[in-house]
Amino acid sequence: MAGDGSLHERKPEDTHTVPIGEEPRYGFPRKLWRAVERRRPPGLGATKAWRSPLRGPWLTSVFGAVLLAALPLVIITGLLDFIAYGPQFGQAFPGNVGWLHLPYFDWPTRPSWLFRLTQGLHVGLGLVVIPVVVAKLWSVVPKLFSWPPARSIAEIVERLSLLLLVGGILFEIATGVLNIQYDYLFGFSFYTAHYYGAWVFTAAFVVHVTLKLPKMVRALRSRSLRAELRTSRADTRPEPPDESGLVATAPRKPTLSRRGALGLVAGGSAFVAVLTAGQTVGGFTRWAAFLLPRGRSYGSGPTDFQINRTAKAAAITVAQTGPGWRLSLLGGPRPVQVDRASLAALPQRTAELPLACVEGWSSTQTWSGVPLRDLAALAGVPAPVTAVVRSVERFGAFNRATLQGNQVLDPDALLALRVNGADLSPDHGFPARIIVPALPGVHCTKWVGSIEFRAV
Ligand SMILES: Nc1nc2c(c(=O)[nH]1)N[C@H]1C(S)=C(S)[C@@H](COP(=O)(O)O)O[C@H]1N2
Ligand SMILES: [Mo]
């Protein structure tokens, strides 16, 4: 440092001295980044704002470890949900993703709560980690503004990956939250953005973990979590200064212990968890589920559970669903038409099945109706490979769905006429709706008008 006049012209506490430490391996010539350092733009590299005595590699690594455990689950369940939608039928969003997908497979019907689990984990965990993401960003904020921006090729790669990582996660949070809040207001563009954003984020995440894992492990070992949880604010000392650039060079007195900081973040996550759980757990917790708009509109009596889109909103008329209603069974030698009384006269099956919406809520009810495989046999297609279900709903994005063969042939795959011992209400799909184990809610078509079974 001696001989470098520029550094001496500033008081050390005015700068976020990127700790010089060792020269980076394969670094740019020292002269070069010194020159860059001297041209520090105002606002970058200044430490005055970053004086928390809590910042340091250990605290950052604790948040990092939590995210390292949680985010892969969020990523995998998100990609699985895409598969659950039936991309092979072009009914996942976005439709054509080229090679950017997990290998396609037929989404199973068992366990019946499979989609409820993947969808619930994706949305629920995705929301719960938000406070941890914010905390992690807070803990590394001096690094994001450090100067010089990079001292080696490796650091350039790292900084670029950071840009995609931080930008990626904020983008996924924003589009994800908008998805579950305003699904129907904005249409599908959010899904497309969310899907491609997820891959950008995932790539950056993998690079980041690869680069940082050894540092994280070392930092986690540098202090004992137990000891930290017993340390009061008065006894809180900064982590020892090191090359990480995270520890404040001029720390102020602690206003919070590390225990307090961890508690604050954990409390934030728990709060989000309570707000989120209501949509799925149901019962009295439902009042708290205000992150989910549709989680709060429901029917009455036996049909008292979430209504996604009301009959009125879907412009369903009595002419369409009244006594004149007929179900058309297509795909066989000739079309078969049945009225509701004839359907009710067929052998009925009852099953307790969840309805799980991509918006994050789910609700388990007792459904009864005619097994879809009996209807396939009635249509003259006893071993269908797919079935296309169409609603009498004329407009709207969810008035049809294609089901896989296994989703038709599962014994509990129903054209439901009743729920919880009562006829379906108009809002829940009267005269008949689809309900299939582990099928995403969006494909549980309401106000069914026809089912076309296909043998090939
Ligand atoms: N015809 C039709 N069926 C539909 C929909 C729709 O908009 N139109 N919404 C779907 C969605 S997204 C879900 S989550 C479920 C919700 O069913 P519910 O309103 O009975 O709870 O219905 C599905 N069936
Ligand atoms: Mo849904």
C-alpha cells in the first residue's frame, strides 16, 4: 500500500477498503486495478452506510445455508409443476420451451396429494424464503457496491453471476407473487417470464454455489451457532476482519445481537408461513390467508370451499346447465348423449380428493360421481390414451383440458355430480365437473359439456 498516494488521501473509515489481502490468483496486473480503484465513482465502495457490526461471513453463510437447503426444493417443485400441467398436450405455460425442461413423463395420479404437495411446496416455500433472501441481500450489500468491481477474470465471472443471481431471484419473487395474486388479471405472460427467469436464476445459483461453497463451509465453522444463540446484544462483537469484504471496517455499536437478527428473519418467515398456510390447511386459519385472493371466496353449506371462478364470472347460463343440459361422450363409433338423471342412475363412486390450484391454495372434499373410465366404456373407447374435456363455458382460458390415459383410468377419476353429499353448486361446476387424483386444479374442468376419448 505504501507509495500509493491515492489511498492515503482518503481516511480509511471513509472507504469500504476492499481488503487487499492476498493478490488474487490469475488476477489482472495490480497496476490496472489500482488505477481502476482510484477512479472510484462516488457512492461506490463507501462504507459510511455499511457499519453494522453483525455483517460478516458467518452471518451471510447462515442465511446462505438456509437458502441452499430451500431453493433447490423450490426450483425442482416448480419444474415438476410444469410437467404436471401436461406440456405434452401444449397446456403448460409457456407452451413451447424447446429443450428447457425436465424430461417429460406422464404425471401420476398417486399419491392423490402429489400435486397438492409440489404446488404447495413451490408456492409456500417460495414465499417463506423471501425474508431470508432479503436478509441475505442485506448482509452482502457492501459487496454489491464494492470497488474495484473485479480484480481477476474469476471475479468478473463471479460478479456477472451475482447480477443474474440477485436480479434472477428478485424477478422470480416479483413474478411469482404477481402470479398467485393476479393470475387471471394478466393472463399468461407472467408464467412465461417466471419460467425463463427460473432457468436464468438456476444457472446463476449453480455457479454461485460452486464458487462459494467452500467459503460458506469455512465461515460456518468459524463460529458456533449455539454460542451465538446465547450471546446478548451487549456481548456481540463484529466478526474478525478478513478478505470477504463483508465485515465493517468501522463498525458501530450493536443495536441487535446476531441472535436477534436471526430471530427477526425467522419471525418474518414464520409470519409469512402463517399467512400462507391458511389457504391449504383450511378451517380457522383461512382468515389469515390474505396473500391468496381467491382463498377467501367460498360457497355455503356442503359446498363451502374456495371458488376460483364463479358461474357468473364465467357467464354460465341456465340454458346451458338447466334441464336441457346433456353430456356428450365423443370419440367412439357414434356420439352418446346423457342427461343428468341418467348419469346419476349409473354406479356412483365417492372419493376424498384435493383440489389444488396453482395459486397456492388447496382444499380436500368428498366428491361423488361417475368414474371417467365407465364413461369411456359407455362412449365405446374402453382404453383411452387421452381425453379432451370441454366446458359449456364459452370464453375463458380454462374451459377445456386434456387428460392423460392414467388420469382417465384411475378408479377415483370422476365426473363429479355431488360434493360432500350435496349436488354441486353452480359455482363449483353444476351439473358436472372433473375431479381426478393429483390433477392440477386448473384441469378440473367445471360445467362439463363434452368428453372426447381418444384411443390413439
Ligand atoms: N370451466 C372452467 N373450469 C374450471 C375453471 C374455469 O375457469 N372454468 N377454473 C379451474 C381452476 S384454475 C381451478 S383451481 C378449479 C377451482 O375449482 P373451484 O372453483 O370449484 O374451487 O376449477 C378449475 N375449473
Ligand atoms: Mo386454479
